[in-house]
Amino acid sequence: MGAEDAAVNFSELVNKNKQTLARLKESPRLLLHRRDGEDLVLTTAARAEQDQTVVSAATRMLVAMARREPGSMELLLDILPDAFPWVRFLPEPDLHAFAVELVDTMRAADSVGNSASVAQLLIAWQHTAEVYSDPELLAALTKDHGEDYGPVPDPRDVA
């Protein structure tokens, strides 16, 4: 949410719905705090559609640029640290893999209109960078323990 977005308690929407909804004329979105659940964002359908259109256009432009222009991958690799400072901790092959995966995932996510996979990809790569930023953690995670602990259980089976 942007700095100009307003925040209200969910109960305010329930108890004073007209006044609360009127605030959408002053702010593009309302952050609704809930006591017993995850906060919600309320906006107009037109604003949500505009936001999706802008994100989709930016995604398509980035993907087209990364795939067509000679040297565009180098440009993307140059600008990634400005957008995501944590990439400075990634080794060069991982930085390149991140760039390729980011472009491919953004394109695929845009095609289905759901950016959840892009958010997950960014979180996963950021955690990878965090491991590389900590020499003790990196050593512990990449150390040969000399044992095979067997197959990893399916996480769906773990209660």
C-alpha cells in the first residue's frame, strides 16, 4: 500500500459503512485492520483494474525488452541491484538464473492474471541471497555432512 492510503478498523466499515466508503474518494485504497484475521485492502473495481493494467503493461514491456534487444540481459543484470539490493550477495551464476527466472515467471503470471508466483519467486531468491550474505550460515548449509538422511518426506504428509 502506498503512503497516501488510509487505514481504518474493519468495525468502522461495518458500523459506519457510508462514511468509510466515502473515504475512497480521498484515498485510492483503504487498509482494513482486522482483529481476528489478516488485514484487507478495499478499493474500487475501476482502480483495481487500472492497477492490473499498469502492472501487466510494465511486465510485457520488461519481458519484450529482455528477450529482443541485444545486450538487454546485461542491462537487466545491471539494474537488478537498484531494484533488489539483496542480489549483490548472489554469486554471478545465481544472479543470471534469477534474472531469467524473474522474466519468465512475470510473463507466465501476467498471462494468468495472478502475480502470486512472482511474489513467491522474489521471496525465495531473497532468502537465497540472505544465506550467501552470512558466511557461517552458508558454510553450515553447504557442508558435506557425510550422511544420507534418506528421502525427504512429502510436506503434505507432515501434520
